[in-house]
Amino acid sequence: MASSKAQAGQTLWAKMPKANAELFALTYGSLVTELVRDYEDPIEVNAQLERIGHSIGVRCVDELLSKADSSNLGSAVTQCGNLRDTAEVVSKVGFRMFLGIQAEVGGYSQDQRSFSIYLQENPLSTFVELPTIGDEQSSSSPSGGLDDLRKLKYSNLYCGVIRGALEMVNLKVECTIVRDTLKGDELNEIRVELKEVLSDGAGDDYKEE
């Protein structure tokens, strides 16, 4: 099942228009910089990135389903009877199709209502360094009022995209970046927790006992 999802992701990625990776990273960096200057609070910047990602995520689902259907891959994408199947589509198909990167999934909770997505590479954070704790830069910003930039979740856009995409298939989730290579971790980890099934059409395995 996982291999079929990976193959579907590769096939769909091949059909996507490609953007220059450096330009993509720099454009996102400009967005984050503008938000930092506007809000002067890393916590609020995190929230804004998540909101922007949510708007993107709700649109990604339609494109993914449309391209999967036109490529005769609909069953590999839409047949999700439980959260594990959904996690595989998000990691193996979604991240591959839209970003061209290989994401891994694991860390399922005992109740099967949460999981982690692991990214060895992160195209959003190319060329980026965050100030270290105690760095003078973390207490000085262009506007002079920025809190410690270590609180910034630079790639929080991902959390919004995942939340928005899963909301479109009737799953209310909460996403949190729990490990970040920009902060010295060996990989990037996004924790996804299912909060509520918004419809009865998602399969019996989603429902609570």
C-alpha cells in the first residue's frame, strides 16, 4: 500500500509544473520576513503562517484529486479507510506531488489518532538560519520590538496546509512542528492529531469506540 502511494506521488510530481527551488525558498523567506516586520511577535507570525497554509491546503485537495483522476490514480489517493491510509496519502502523495520531496510517516499513537510526518529535507528553509538562544539578533529587529526569534516556527505553513487539506475531507486535525532542523534537530517532524471526524463518510476505523 505504501509503495503504491509513493508511486502515485512520483507520477503526479512528474506532471506538475516546476518552479525554481531557490526562487521558491527566497519568495517564502520574503513572506516570513514581511510578517515578522508587520507583527513583531513570533507567536503571531506562526499563527499567520498557519492561516495562510490553511488557505493553500483547501485548494490543494481539488488539484490533487483532479490530477489523480486524470492519471487513473484515483483509487490510490481516495481509498482511505482509516487514519493510517490518510497519513500515507499526505506524506507519500501530497508532499511528493507539490514539493517533490520524500516524506516519511510513523510514530502512530496507540489509539491510532495521531502520527508524525518526517522530513529530511525542507525546501522552505533553504538559505535560512535562525538566531541562537542568547544571540543579540534575537532581541533586536528592524522595528526594535521583536521577541526571541527562537519562538518562530519558520515552516508553520506546512501545519496549515495539512489542516486545510484534511478539513476538506472531513477530518479536523491539529498540527504542530515538534522538531526543526533550523533549531538543531536532526530532522523535521510535524505531529498531526485527529480531533474530530466531521462526517460519517470517512470509514469505521476513524470513529471512536
